[in-house]
Amino acid sequence: MLAPSVQAQDAARIGFVNTDRMLREAAPAKAAQTKLEQEFSRREKEIDDAGLALKTASERFEREAPTMSESQRNTRQRQLLEQDREFQRKRREFQEDLNARKQEELQHILDRANRVVKQVAEAEKYDVILQEAVYVNPRLDITDKVIKALNAGK
């Protein structure tokens, strides 16, 4: 008769946070995305414009190549090749910078979210909060509470 009451006292209170959903729906995550778009939009447009210019120059070369002398054709090919290398380099640098900034912002949001999860866990006396699971019963999901707390700026 004592076994069920002992088990009830030892039962752990478990919660679950869906990190992906939190990063999609929480106001700080949306704000970070907007900030990144603003920060990188000018460079992205410059790279897109350079790509279009390179494409236009290549198409023009293809049209004009039959009427050019061998030396002119070789010179233009070298120029196009150099432009393409420069374009590829800029695009790669842009992508690396963007990825680095995304990681910085993501880490900042995750740090904040982890603090909020800990606050919710302590306030509501959870023993364990999981972030990764194959299956979770919806009654254990506290993602909404965490999102509300993040949006409130806690």
C-alpha cells in the first residue's frame, strides 16, 4: 500500500520546449531576422547586381565573339574570367559574413531562451525540461509559456 504514494512523491515533473517553434515564433527571433535582413540587404543587392552585370557581359561576349580577332577574344575571356572570380569571392565572403552573424544572433537568442526556460522551470517547479525528443505528449509542451515570457522581455 505504501508503494504508490512513494512513487507519486518521486515522480519527476517534466516539460518540453520546441526550440524550432520558439525560434520561428518568438518576437526576439523575428526581430533578429529583420535586423539581419536590414544589415545585409545592401550587400546582397550589390552582389546580385554584379551577378547580373557578369551575365550580361558574358552574353554580349557570346554574341560578339565571332566578329572579334583572336587577341580581342582572348583578352575579353580573361576579363570575364577575372570578373567571375571576383564575383565568386564576394559572394563567398558575403555568405560567410551572413552565416557568422546568424550564428551570433542565434546564440544570443538561445542564451536568452535558456534563461527564460530556467525561470519557468524554477517558478513552476519542473524537475526536467527537454528540448529534443522523438515524441512528446502535448500536455508536457511548455513552448507557449517560454514564447510568452520571451516576448514579454523577461
